[in-house]
Amino acid sequence: MLFHSFPYVLAFLPVVVIVHFVLAERAGRRSAQAWLLASSIFFYGWGKPSNLLLLFGSILFNWAAARAMAAAAEPGRRKIILQAALAGNILFLCCFKYANFLLGVLPFGSHLTLPDWSLPLGISFFTLTQVMFLVDTYQGLNGPNSLFDHATMVALFPYVISGPLVRSRAIVPQFHEWKLSEGRMEAACRGLYLFAIGLFKKVVFADSFAAVADAGYRSAGSLSTIEAWVATLAYTFQIYFDFSGYSDMAVGAALMLGIEIPQNFNAPYRSKSISEFWQRWHISLSNFITSYLYTPLLRSMGTATVWTSALAILLAMGIAGLWHGPAWTFVVFGFLHGVGLSVNQIWKKKKLGKVPDWLGWLLTLSFVNVTFVFFRSPDVSTALRLLGRMVPNGPIFGFAALGRVLPLTPMLVARPVVVGSVLALCFMSSAQLKKALQLRPLTAAATAALVLVALFYMNSAAARQFVYFAF
């Protein structure tokens, strides 16, 4: 069930929120939690009920591993259980996501193939959520949880499919008691406002940029220089509005239920360095990379130096790139960002001089745009062909190639695309808007207007799947 579909917006979410509110007020929080778990199971199984078996199996396996760690008295045994559980999660991911890719890499595996299983929805996200849970349990940062709590935490419908990534110790206590600093009605209003912003981002801006990006990538070999830059920048803005729109809707839906989950974006395209970019982009994944990949890798290298740190960054980002999917394009994307982060760190450590803010911003956005070419392209050769078109070595001006496959109408370009670019680069972030929200009639009217315009766009075109649903 898509977040930007009529069944979700007009039926599922309102019913879940209203029933949860009534149960929490009259029957107690455990009944409300049971309703959340049942609703999440219904939501996850909506498109393909057989995926529920994989979700339940993953939940039971990781819950049992956490209980076994908690019961083990010897540190060595606890570590063995953790390592076995982590290996189980990696094997689980590899079976469904990387098996044929790995066989293609191995010298003896090129003639072997496995069934091309369809990727279970959200497998990358709910697996990482449980990896964090296992490591935190091993480190004593949280208890093993009851099966009821663990299942609700992992399967919660606002984030089970595409995040944000959450930590058990931040979510589970919110099932048991009210943790927010505001009342239930105020939280619901703030959540609805944020949900409306996210929905508007997706159907108005992201899908408009997607039309331009799709046309450009389909014609990668025949674009002029300016068309190549327009197409690649369109995808750069598409993925931002698409994924940040999803994240806003996830945070908003959770807030309507009285649960606070992490913000995932903070105006990333205003960053003045690549390290700042990763502090603002997909923040929950950035935190995972830092805490669960980079730090352990650096510790395993012994003495921390500038160069071991750079190597750890490169490896961590390469793994993070591969996490997105079984393709060399994602590996290249990850390694390029690893190189960028390593150069940024070495530059700071060596005190090689301060880059002017305007130049830092321009270099960062250009670097991000170039790396997203690999992220979007079906293969490395297509990415290199498109990057070649971005260099002025052929036709520079003109929109003949895009014009043949895309109606460049004011409805598509002058409004969503141009306005969207300005908003992404200059306007307040969703988190700032949520924080600054004042509950008054004007805000209610603005929220209603956002939803109505979004519903109009939803009714006018076929729904496009979220980009990160593929991961």
C-alpha cells in the first residue's frame, strides 16, 4: 500500500489513527499497541501476504538471539551469539538480494544461477533495524524486549518499508507511556501538517522531476550538454523530494499516533561540504554507517590515524553503497562518496585552508549530482556515457532530444520543477516548519490546501512508486 495512494490517505491512515486514539484513551496503551501491530501486519501484507512469513521469521530469529545474549553469563558466549546472529542477517539479505550478484563476481560462479526471487518489501530496512537492536543489546544499551514489543517496533507501518531506521530503546518506551512534550491533539495536528508536506513533495515535486529525469536517462546517448545537466539535476531533485517526502509522511504518521521517530533530512542541498551533506541526507542511515560500520572498522585497524580513518570511511561507504542494491553502480556510488568524505577529512586534519562558502556549496552539489548519475543509471557504461555528455565536447545547447520524448509544458517545468528547486535550496526544511508550526486557522487552511492539491495530482496521473521501495 503506497503512502500516496487513495486507500492509504483516505481510509487506512485515518482509521488507524482514530481507533488508536480511542483505544489509548479508553482501553489502555497495550490494547492500542496491539491495534498498531495488527494494522502494521495488514499494511505490510497488503500487496503480497507471503512476505509476512519472511518478516515474522526475521523478527523471531532476532528476538530469540537477543534473549539468548541476555541469558548468557560469559562475555565470550554473548559475542559468539552476536556474531552468529549478524551472520544470519547478512545471509538472509544475501539470499534475497545479492545471491546472483555474488555468483557473478566469483570466478567459479559465473555459470551458476539461482532463482530470481522478488525482493521482499522493506527487507533492507527492517534487517538493519534489527542489526542495530542486536548490537545495542550486546552492548547493554537496551534490554532484549518482549516479543510483542519487538514485533511492534520492527513492523510499525510508518517506517517498516523505507525507514527512517530506528533504535529499539528510542521507540519501545513510547508504546508504554506518553513521551511527547505536547498533548495528543497537538501532536496529531503537527503530524498531519508534516504528512501533508511530505505528500505534496512526492506527488507535486518528485514526480514532476521524475518525468524530466526519466526522459533524459532514456536518451542518455543523444543529449546536448545542457540537456544532460538538466536530466541529471532533475534526478538529484527527484530523489530528494521523493525520499524526504516519504520520510516526512512516515514521521507525520507516527506523530499522529503519538510516536516520535527520527527526522531523516535537513535541507541537504545547502551543504557546503560532503561531510555536512551526510549529516543532512538520510540522517538515520548516516548514523548507522558511523556507529555500526565506520567505528568498528576503524577500531579493528588498531591505531587511528588520518589514513586508517580514510580507509575505514572508504570501506564503510562502499558497503553502504552495496546495501542499496546488487549492482556495480551502487558500489561506485558508495566508493565515490567514501573518497569525497576521506578527502574532506584529510583536508580538515591537514588544515589546507578554508574554502569559501559559495565554492564549497557549488562543489558539494556538483559532486552529489555526478555521483547520483551512477545511482540512477542501469549500469556503469550508461552512467559514463551520460557523464561524457555533461562535458562540452559535442552539441552544447538545445532541447531537441528531451523535446522529442517529453512535453516541456509550463505545468511541468515552470511550476513544480522551478519552484521545487527554489524550495529545496532556499526554503525552510520540513523539520523547521514542523517546529515553527502554530496551531491556528491559517495553518489548518494551509494543511487542507496541501492535501487537496496533492489529491488533485494523485487523481491526474498514475502513482509512481517511491525510489527507495526498490532497496
